[in-house]
Amino acid sequence: MRTPPVGHDVEAGTTPGGVSLGSPRAEEHRLRVVVVTESFLPTVNGVTTSVLRVLDHLAARGHEALVIAPAGRGHDSYAGFPVHRVPSVAYRQFPVGLPNPSVAGAIAAFAPDVVHAASPFLLGAQAISAAARLGVPSVAVFQTDVARYAATSGLGATTASLAWRLVRRIHQQATLTLVPSTASRRDLEAVGVDRLATWGRGVDSVRYHPNHRHSPATAAFRATLADPDEVVVGYVGRLAAEKELDRLAALRGVEGMRLAIIGGGPSLPGLRRRLRHLDPVFTGPLHGSDLATAYASLDVFVHTGTTETFGQTIQEAHASGVPVVAPAAGGPLDLVRHGVDGYLVDPRHDHSLRRAVRRLVEAPELRARLGEAGRRAVVGRTWERLGDDLLEHYADARRSMAAALPVGPRSAEAPRARGLSTSN
């Protein structure tokens, strides 16, 4: 049953995404939002997770939504909102939604106030075009660096160049594009995308909490990873080429550590071979409280990819009180304060990664200090706050469409006004 609109009698509580009900910040106008996503349940990744939190927030604030997503063996509704599925093809274990005449029809029939395109590619591009024809404002959320993924996947510079052209074409049609980080903003500006504002991501600092380190569940899980005197260095996320997990091979020779890799994906067989000298523990994918327990079992969190537009797992590690080592590239530049709550390493030289990890492995007091600082940095970045920021961005897009003027003049203030500050 859908959450009643804010302002009606609502019992205290939260949605599954941790959004509190009954907040006084709800808009008086009930919005109708079409959320078009390239990824949705049962597929679980960063795009799906963000979309679920958006839907949780829309439900909590009493708005209406329609989800358009690739076909899959998943839900036909979420948070009380219907899910309209379109035909898809499988690519690298992902269903990829194909443009379909029903997309424009579904949008028109729903009569939305705004179209939200999550990490737009084929489906999102069609939805943005349909919204423009219907005179409906669209907000595109830039979340997947398709061009850099193409380059790191060995598809060549020509393919990457074509991908950037496609990115520009898609986002220039949108009324407003939301970027998650300073690096993403610069990338899109460089290829000619304007009308940009910054919108980060929230983190559930209750689910991910340092206190879980002392729970029986964490003690039991940690015992499956390492001996009591070993330092657990871990990665959490999808196991795929663009995550550049081969960099972990550089940790050879770091004494006293045990490597834990939490996640699944197509790179698993190859990683088992290439990292066998480290004798890592592969746990497979974990979710919910099991994932929170896994974070709490780590002493050091390692992020390896250089193409991340944000880095949600970094925030989850910080919330769990775990210091982070990440490349000085992309989203991590905004999330990791070098020497304060982790280390940013030179992505051109893997020995930089090894030095940073070794330093943390050898210094428990340093790990504790950096972990505490990371927790303090993210504790206020709730999904409730970020959800309300998103509603303000929707309002910007609607005003821009109504006035037939670009959103640009306000976007320069967006990094400080909304979401994640770019001053980190």
C-alpha cells in the first residue's frame, strides 16, 4: 500500500531506504514523475540502488510515479508505483532496454510533471526526446561514464569518442543534467554539455555504522575472512573490467593482511587466477544487513576503478568507520580527503596503492583516526536530505521549461547549495 501523502495521518517510521515519513519539507503540490532507468530490479547495482532511494523518497513525500525499465524477472511495482517493462537484450549479464514505441505512449498517458532519466542511454534517450515533444521537463542523472568504460574495456579511442558524442546528444536534450561529482561536471562541460547542477548520493549511516564491528554477526563473518591477527583489506562492488580490480595484484608483499573481495560479476574467474598469489577470500554478492556486516568486518577499504562518476561504496565504507584507499581520479576526488579519512593514490602507478595500504595495515591507531573522520564526513548525507534536494532540482527544471530559459545561472551555485560539496 502506498505511503499516504505527507500532511495526512502517517505513523512515524521510515521507508526501506531510510527516508523518514511525515517530514515538514514536503511540497504542497503532488508531483507526477516518470522515472526511466536503464537498470532496475532484480539487477542490483549503483543505478538501481539510487533509483530505489528516489522512489522511496517520492512515496514518502506523497508524490506519484511511474517506472519505465528493461524487461526482467523482477517486480511489477515498487513502493506502490507501477513498473512498465520494455523489451531488452542481455549484455554482460545486464538486461539492456531497447527503444520501444510504448515508452512515449506510457509517458503521455501518465501526464507527468517531470521525467527523471537515470543514467540515460537507449531508454533514457528515447524518454528525454519524448518528454521534449510533449513539453515536459526532463532531468537526466549522469551516473555511468560510458565513454571511459568503453576505453577501459579495450574498445578503442574511436569508440570512446563516439560514446562522448552520444552522451552530449542525450544530455543536451534534457532540461537539466545532474552530475554527482566535480570530475563529472568537468567531463561534461568539456564535451559541450551545459545546464548542469550537482546532485550527490545519500548514505544510510544507521545501517552502515562502526558499532556493528562489535556485534556477534560481525565477529562470526570476520572469522570466515581472516585469522584474528590479520588486517582485513577489502573491496565491495561489481567484479567487472571497468572496476580495474587487477590493480589489487600490486598488494603482493604487504605482510599481515588478508584480502576480501565482496561482490560478483563476469570478472570473477579471471580474478581468481590473477590474484591467486594473494589467496583472497571471495564472498560473492551481499545485500542488506549482510553487506553492512561485511563492511564492519573490514579494516581498510580499497577502491580501484578510475572511471567512477561517484563512488557510493566509498561513502558506505566511511559510514562504517573504515579508512579508504582510492585512485585520485573521478568521483573519489570529492569523497576522500587525503590523509584525513583515507588516501588518494596515483592511478598511473600501482606501487602507490601498495604503499598506502601497507601504511594502514601497519598502523592501527591511524586506521582508527581516519575511520572516525570518514564517519563524521558522511553522517549528514542522508537520502532524505538528498531526496529533498532532488525535488528542488525538479522544481528548477519545471520553472526553466515554463520560462523557456536555461537553468544555467543557478547551476554554478548547485555544488554548495545541494547535495555533495565540491570543496572536499
